[in-house]
Amino acid sequence: MLLNTLAFVAGICLLHTCSDLPSGQYYFLLFLLIPLLRWPKTRLPVILFIGFFWAAWRAELALSPQLDTGIETQTVLLEGTVLDMPVHSTSGILRLQMAVDRLDNGSGWQDFQGKVRLGWNETLARPAPGDHWQLAVRLKRPHGFANPGGFDYERWLFQQRISATGYVREDDRNRRFSDTRPALITAVRSRLQLAMEHLQADKPTMAMIRALTIGDRSAISVADWNILRKTGTSHLMAISGLHISLAAGLVFWLVRVLWAHAGRFSEVIPARKVAALAAIVGALLYALLAGFGIPARRALVMVTVVMLALVFNRRSGLAPALCLAAVVTLLIDPLSVLSAGWWLSFWAVALIAYLAVGRYGRQGFGGRWVYMHMLLALGMLPILLVFFQSASLVAPLANVIAVPWVGMLVVPLALLGSLVTFLHAATGELLLVVAASLLEPVWFWLDWLAETPFSIWQQHQPFVWTLLPGIPGLLLLLVPRGVPGRWLGLLLLLPAFFVQPERPGPGEVRMTLLDVGQGLATVVQTRHHVLVYDAGPRFSEAFDTGAAVVIPFLRSQGIRSIDTLVVSHGDNDHIGGVASLLSAYEAGRILSSVPGKVPQATAENCLRGQHWEWDDVDFWMLHPETVSGRPGNNTSCVLKIGTRAGPGILLTGDIEREAEAVLLREQGEALRAAVLVVPHHGSNTSSSPEFLAQVDPAVALFPAGYLNRYRFPKQAVMERYESSGTDWYQTGLAGAITVHLGGTLREPEISLYREQARRYWMQVR
């Protein structure tokens, strides 16, 4: 059964590596292949193809419908039903999902049977699940930042079957048509959410109770998530197998005790069988209450398999149950493998089962409990590095206390409080408050652990080829004591940690213009040095591109320190992510035209004439000339990077025509560059014909967001570059853009991340 399951999973994963979906004409092959299942020699490849085409068919359904590109910049009316529970983000924006019935872009209503994700800013409206609304919105096709190491928002939207994203505009036509009665479980979750929001003002840990009961993690702050991440306890805030199994176990025990005293009924139907069926129902209700996420589905299937085995007097081992859970969850949703949660949940359960075999040491329960968590933390390390480029080193110390405390005390009391709330609101709320209070001492412990300097290990994502020997090596390393040759597992595992990403060669420079939306962030690498030029915008207190884009990229490249940070000027779209960047990386030197605005550090002015050399690559600061003058676009730091092979790279910040004229007058030939990062994102106020003629770039890069509100780059500016014979690329369309120069290269080599990492769910730009 294990090999069949692995073949099915492999087929589904193979589909998700494709840049395009297979043509529908190949589906008939399934009917030719199915008879081959009876032959053992052909069974595995046939199962693999079944998984591949099953995922392909479901992917086609998920990609339909697609929003017409012609209405992406228009205000349209839509009619639809609110799904699930709208949540308020930390920035004050209401987030909701709607199942759309139809929309009108001014030419009449048309059907659009898709799901959209909307933001509603500063609204007093409180949409409830099941409400039918008409809203004036701006929509766009699924789109997110596209950078090495960063979170793939487009993949997440696709996995959630979201056809478009957008925001609600203030409009007199916004109105609620009806209060459609929502599904019972949705109404229950919504009512509990309101009750807990009311209590959270006095009990901050109530945000965790919301996560543990109804699966709503939106109220957990960024600071709290950092504590959970650093201590390896984020899994406690997901409705995982631990919680589902615990709930099922409590129901099983309670029903078995009660049924044993049911007289004749217990003689007709054994208490064990009744308790098993009740446990399945209890696990199902908890999974539904939590939103029926991937870990909850997996746990529900496993609990169901074990309990049905009791009902029918069959034996069922953990391995068959785990295989069946994998197959069932992927039959329900083959896109689940796109989620880190699917892999983490199955790997964790499989690892626990592996670690439980053949370990009969003399230590008592406490010793075995601590030892198991140490081995589990080691076993989870590679997969955490694959998905998050970090793993907690204090996870054993955190989980050895937090897991039983939360599982045995907090979760049962929180579930009891949720149930009692519907019978007697005051008593139920009191129980919820007590559950939140019980979290406080363990939270104090987690907070202390997170502050330790050795709490977390961070590095680049291991290369796939290092995992091929690494996973068997890990399993060998975790075999029970006494098995000979365990130390060989360490040798097989080491490449995953010590094989570093390739650095530029001597005299070469690699510049990556990151996709940060409407903003600028650039990383320049030489053989042994790193420079960061700007860090993109801050969108809210909880989100900026320094943390979301720049830091993950640096880790993906194996970069552990920044030699020089240049902050071109003080606009948010350039300086907004700097604080987060400096909280994670120390910079040896910081240059800026606004040194006083650089947070958490002492910076010096960038001035014309500053020069340094790294690994046979020269860096010249060309502008500004003095520190005097009004700070703004025209005082942006202008940096020239040159190699021995010829014209280099020119980074210009947001300079406009006035500063361009100064540079033309003062710098002349020094402006010539093979690659130009276009001034001011392609604004009409920059890129004068004289400046462009003097720089004479072969390649122009526009740091401009997809469908940005300023509509950069401007059409006239793009035509100016095209007429001069310059190739141009835009980060919002191409994703991160990497340029290689110097060494033996005569011309700049350009690589576009969206082309390199293309998958079938990515929209064609």
C-alpha cells in the first residue's frame, strides 16, 4: 500500500511542476491505462499517471473562470454571497471572501461563477456569512510578488480557488440584498468569533483560543507569530492531528463510560463500538468547527480509520491509516500538496511513528517524552528549512511543556467553553477566559525561550539533490541506539546544510532587482561582498517588503551579512522595509541621502566622490554633490557599478529631470552603463532624452508594480526607451530580474524569475 500511495502522490506532484496543463485530448489515455492495474509490473506507473491526470482535471476546474484582463482597471459591480467569517486585519482592513454570481462592468450583467478575495477599508458594515451583497469593486487577476525565497502568493490563491482579488470602493450602490441563512456550522463559528472578539480586549491570549477552537488565526499579532516561529510551536495554533485526536479520545472515553451503564443497550451493542462511532462524530464536528483545513482533514481520516477498525473488529496499523489519509485528502483536494501544511502534518505523524519503533530504554515516561521531542525536532529540521528557511533550536524545550499543557488543559476547556456558550453565554465566556488565562504561564515560557540568542537556525533552502541522500541519512541517524553505522547518516545529511548557493566569480557582479510591487529593492553581489540598495515599501504595521521579500531572498542566496546598505531617499517605497531588514541583518556601512531617517542604525550621507572596490568590481557614488538642499527625489543616491569588462550598472533612485541635468553636466562619460535601473519607476518627470542618450543602456529595468495606481511606467517613457533600441523589463510583469555582468561576459545576461519558476497557475502577463 505504501508504494501505491507514493506513486499516487508522485503523480500529483509531477503535475504541479509543469508550466502548462496537459491538453484535454490526453485524458482518454486513462481509460487505456486502468486495465493495466491488474498487472503488478505496470501498477505503479499507472497509479502515477492516474494521480497526474486527476490533479490536472481538478486544476482545470480551479482555474475556471478567469477574469477578463479588460476589466482589471475598471470599477465593476458584483453580486455574490459572503463565504465564511470576514476578519479584520491588524491594519484595520476588513478581509472577506465572496462567491460571485455575476458582475457588471458597465455593459450589462454577465455570469462569473468564481470566488474573490476583497479588502474593505474603514467600513462600518459587518457582512456576515451567507449575506448576499452588491458591491462596487476593483478586481485584478491573482498576482503576487515573484522572488526567489519569497512566499508564493499566487500559488496560495490558486490553492484556495480564488479567481480574483481586489478592494471595495466607497459607492452608493453598495448594499446588502438579503440575510441568507448560512450553514449551521458557519453560523456557529461566526457567533463564537463575535464572542471571542468581545473578550479579547481584556485577554490578549484570547487570540490563541480563537485559533484553537474555530481556526481563526487572524487576530494573532506579528510579534506573537514570531514567538511561535522561534520556539517551533506554530503547530499548536493549527487544528492539528494532536487536537483532533485528543477531542476524539475524550469523546470515546466519555461515551464508553456512559454506555457501559446503559443496561440492556450495552448488552446489545458493545460500549466500545458506540464510543468509536461517537468519536468519529466528535472529530468531524471539531474539524468542521475549525474550518476543515488540511491538518484537520488528515487527522479526521486517520481517526475514522482507527475507530472503524474497532467497530468492525479489525486491526489497523498506523502506516495503512496514514497512507489512506494521504489518498483520501488528495482525492478530495489534489491541490493540497501545494501547501506546506500538508507535507508538515504527514511528515510529523510518520516521523513520530518511526521514532516510536524499537525504543525501550530504561528512562521513565518523562525521560522518554523529552528524548522523543529532541529526536522529533531533529527530524523536522530539513523539511522546515525547505519550506521556511528556518527552524527552531529550542523547539524540544518549548514543546515538551507546551504540547501537554495546551493539549490536556487549554483545548478541552476552550472546547467546553465554546459548547456551553450556546447554552449559557455568561458561563461559556467565563470558561473561555479561564482557558485564555491558562495559556499565560506557558506563553511566558515561550516568550523567554524566543529571546534566547540561539533560539532559531536560519539558512538557505537546501538543494533538492542534497535531500536525496539527506532524508535516508536522517532516518539512519534516528534509528534506535545499538544499530551499527548510525553515524553514516550524519555524513549523508551534511550537504543539505553546508552546500552553499553559487557566488559570482572574480570580477563578476550579480544584481537582482526584486519584485516589491510599486517600490525599489536591489541586491548586488560580488565574489565576497553584498550591497543592498533600498528595501521596498511598508504597507502596514504588520507587513513590509523588507521582511517579506528582501530577507527571504538574502537567505535563499546563503547571505549572512550585508557589507553596505544604501537608502537612496526617504520615500516609503524605498525606505519602508529598512527597519525590518536591519532587525535581521547587520550592515557594515549605511549610506543615505536622509541618514537621520534610517531606523535602528547610524548612517552617513551618500556623497559624490565616494568610491570603493570589491573583488575587482568598482562602486562610485555619483550624486548628490552636497548634503545641502531639500531632501526629496532629486537628492537620491545615484550609484554606478563598474566591471573591467565594460559599461556597468547605474542605480538612480527617484531622480527627476533636474538631477539628471546636474549629472549630465558634472559626470558625463561616467553615466554610461549597460544596465539602467530606470529613474523614478518610469515617471514622466524622469528619463529625459538627453539623459537616456548619455547613459545609452542596452537594458532598462523598470521597478514598477503590476497595475500600480500611478500607472508606471508611463507609455511615453517606454516608447522613448524602445525607440533608442533598449530592451526593457518590468518587475511587476517579470518578477525578480537578475543581471550578470563582468568576468568573461561581454554582454549583460538577464534572467527573469517568472520565466525560470513558471508554473501553470501563473497568469500570462
